[in-house]
Amino acid sequence: MEKNNMGLLANEGKVKSWIIAISVLIPVVVAVLLFMPSKIGSGAEWVYFLPHLNAVINSAATVALVAGVIFIKNKNIALHRAAMTTAFGLGAIFLVSYVIYHGAAESTSFGGEGWIRPVYYFLLITHIILAAVALFPILFAYYYGLTDQREKHRKTVRFAFPIWLYVTVTGVVVYLMISPYYIH
């Protein structure tokens, strides 16, 4: 086992405490940003590009996730780690971009009518709920993979992967459905 992994394992209790804290704190911060009455730095026009960028990031994360599964099924651990680290990094970049956008810009309302409206809201609500809870199993799965705790990693991934994949895919679908209604 690598020296870095030994350090992580030695501090496993602290790492798990951080994972739990981050998994709670981030959804709370996002909720506050979404529902705060006035936005920070409104008027910064460049933030209106971020939803488009976020869709690209989510698409790339989806590709990395699927590639990671293909690599591990072919027993290529090195490429699996690279793909999952890419997905993890893209997720982190997405989160920063998402927080910046929702801290600065008003939310866009969906303007679709008829049967598409409940479809949109079903996808949006399930996406939001699963995105809020996804961080917990994702961080644990990544930690267990990073520290080569394979059995714990496998057990956690059974939950983390489908949730993460659903969130990345529905993020793009929701974006495509609401993008005609963006003002900027």
C-alpha cells in the first residue's frame, strides 16, 4: 500500500468525519443559495454561461463514469482509477460552478406546458433529491477506492454509482429541457 494511503488509513476516523461534514454542509449551502432573497454579485453577466458549461461538465462526468465501469469490468484498475478520478474532479468543478451560478443568478422557470411539464418536474425533483444525498456515498466510495479497501469500495459503489450516474444524466436532460427558457 502506498505511503499516502497509509496516512489516510491512520486517520480514517477523521476522514470519515470530514466526509460526513462535507456531505451535510454542501447541500445546506446549495439550498441557502437557491432560496436566498437577493443574489450575490447580481449583474455579473458572465455567470449566465455557467449552466451551459455545467451541462458539458455533467456530460463529460457521465462519460468518465461509464468508462470507469468498463475499465473495472476489464480488470484495468489503473484506467478505472483514472476515469473515476476524472469523474470526481469534474464533479468538484461542477459543484463550484453551480454554487457560483446560483449565488449570483436568479433561477429560471420552466415554461413547458402539457405532458412535458410533469416529466420535467419529476426529473428535476428526483435529480435534486439524489444530488443532495449522492455526495455521501460518492465520497466514501472514492475514499475506499483511494485507500485500496476493495470490499468496502465494492459495497459502497453499489449505491454510489447508480445515484451518481442518474444525477449526471438527469442534470443534462433537465438542462436541455429548461435551456430554451434562459433569458441570458
